[in-house]
Amino acid sequence: MEFLLSIDSVICLITGAIIGGLSGKVMKGLGLTGNILVGLVGGLIGGLAFDRLDVIDVGDMADPALAGLVGSVILLAIVGVVQRSRGVNGEAA
């Protein structure tokens, strides 16, 4: 709970949103807004996972940024794979 109430969670969210926005330049996704939202969620999940694994040092700026980066990249990749497997019209490939 300490993580969610700290500035670290905000850093994870901001990093996730930035990575989500930039991901549209690298791969097809859900559009700018969708990618940012997936990045936000991924950043928060990454931050929570890193906090649970006791990797984040509360108050350090680099740790939550890295956690947000890792979480958002992983979630964006998962969404991309699922989206490609469903095909263009949403049908299973």
C-alpha cells in the first residue's frame, strides 16, 4: 500500500503513458489513446510487481521509471500479440 501512496506510483504511471504513446511509432496498436491507456495500466502493474518483489527503493527516481517501462512494454507486447492473433476483423486466425 505504501507504493500506491508514494510518488513512485505516479512515476510508473507517467513512464507507462509515455511508453504507450511512443509504442504507436514502433508497432501497430490500439491507436494513441488506447496505447496510452494500456501503457498506464502496464506501468502500474510493473510498479506493483517491482514493489512486491522489493526491487523499488522508495524515493529513488530510476527504480519506478524502470518498473513502469518494463510493465508497459510487456503489457503492450501482450496486447499486440493478442490483437494479431485475432486477425483484422476480430476473428481468430
